[in-house]
Amino acid sequence: GAVVSQHPSRVICKSGTSVKIECRSLDFQATTMFWYRQFPKQSLMLMATSNEGSKATYEQGVEKDKFLINHASLTLSTLTVTSAHPEDSSFYICSARKQIYSYEQYFGPGTRLTVT
Amino acid sequence: EDQVTQSPEALRLQEGESSSLNCSYTVSGLRGLFWYRQDPGKGPEFLFTLYSAGEEKEKERLKATLTKKESFLHITAPKPEDSATYLCAVQARAAGNKLTFGGGTRVLVKP
């Protein structure tokens, strides 16, 4: 299989606080993980790519200091939204590549972030 | 710049009414084209990968095909549980691991 989990599934936080979202590959090792953002009725937008043990690569327009990504092991990547504001409210989804020579990405169930 | 356009945006079908979804793409050097299914409030579920023109993949009532400019997802005799948004994505050889997604097609199958 290729199961990816995310925690939490929903989070509500106050403006100015930080929120951490975890992404885990449960039955495989993922050398590369990805973080996406999805607005209602829109498609997925890649935020950053993270490789185990190295710094994440951010897409143009994504603030590195606001969206901190850590890929500490082959099965865990975390996204921390720092000093969250209402405009950061969104659906955040992670994905993972299963094998080095396979290009499919397997997605987690997503995390709904609401900043009040 | 890599581009992916999906049509139609929405599709309403009667149960058993077969149809096709289109994914047109522009990419410099296609590494792979991917189809995903996404249910509301959930992450995308992997369906197929197509690598070269002429390739076809099937899974239950779904069949994906690929040409040099577009891909089709055929839904044969759909059931209400096939209702979902279907996403198409491409990966270019020069884009590293990046997937470029289309806007998706929302499919509603009525009993």
C-alpha cells in the first residue's frame, strides 16, 4: 500500500499563534514529501518540496519564514504556519513519493486550518 | 510554462450513462500524466499514471488514455459512488518532482 496520514485533520487557532501540521507515510519510506494548499473549489497549489535531511524548496510567492517545513525522517514531515492570520485559513494537503524511481505522489487526507 | 486544462468543469450523469473527461496539456518533455480522484474535504486518491502516447490504463469502470496533447478519463456505466472531482496533473522532465494540476472536473452521478 501507500498510506499517508496527516494530523490534525482540523484545527482552529487564533490570529498570531502558530500551528504545526504533521504528515506521515505509514507503510513506506518517503525521501521526498510535498505540501500543497487548496482553496474552495480550486485545484491544488504546490507550496514546497521537502527532502529528508535537507532544506525545503519553496515555490515562488510562498513565504519561507511563515511556512516552516521540516523533514526530519523518511516517514515524517511537518509544516508550521507561524503567526497565522485569517488569510492563512485553507486546506493543507501533503503528499509523498513512494520510491526514488517512481513518480506517483500519494496524498494525505488534508488538514483544514481556520484562523480566527 | 506547463499548463493543464480540464473540461468540462462539471458533469452531471445519470447512473449508467457513460462519458469522458478531457485533460489537455502543454509541457516541455512529459515525464508522466497522473489522474486522481478527490472527494469533498479529503485528499486526492491516486488512480493512474500514463507515461507515453498510446498508453491506456483501466481500473473498474475507469479507463485513462493518453495522446501527445491530451488525456481522457472514460467512465463506463457510472454509479453514484463515482461522484467526485477528478484531477489531472502533469510532471515535466525539467520540473523535478513538481506536479502541475488542472482545475478538475466535478462529476455527479444521479441514481
